Amino acid sequence: MLQYNKNLKQYSRELRKNMTDAEKFLWSMIRSKQLKGYQFYRQKIIGNYIVDFYCSKARLVIELDGGQHYSAIGKDKDKIRDAYLSNLGIRVARFSDRDIFENGAGVVEKMWGML
């Protein structure tokens, strides 16, 4: 079982209630075990991080990156976070919000191949 920071529970709930448009769009395509029967969780707490989507069976995190992820600070934070998750044996796949809107089916197809 993965360790998690219990202090992030309320924030995680708020993020689930206020998902971005890209998150809502992707969630509509992967919720309820639509993708190979795999269960995904949204805004899942892992350690001191909240990931956008997590599939425990595949040990896969899906991150949707908006503009803040492309700044130098954002890239550095993502690198640290990805290394932490990798050390736990969790793979991280990142897609831009633009990818979701312009090629949502292609993103889901890539995810399919990772499961």
C-alpha cells in the first residue's frame, strides 16, 4: 500500500470537485473501467503529491500538463516528482492539455498501450 500525506485529503477532494476541462474530458474516457477494465483514480495522493490520474493495477500515473508545467520552475518540480514516483516503481506519462483536446483518442490509445 502506498504511503500518503493525510493532510492533503481535503485539497485532493477540492481538486476532484474542480477539475480542469482537460481532466474532465480525459476522465469521461477512462472512468468506470472503460480502458481495458482498469480502474483509474483521480487526484490520488501518493506521498506528498497529488497526481491527476492513477491506476494501481498498472502502477501508472497520468499527468495532464497545463502552461505552468512548461516554465523552468514547473519542469524542475515535475522532474523531482517523477523521480519520486519512479523510485516507488510507478511509471508517469505526461500529456499536454492541448494533446487532450486536439487528439484525445490518440492519448487514450497511448494509455491503452501502457496498460
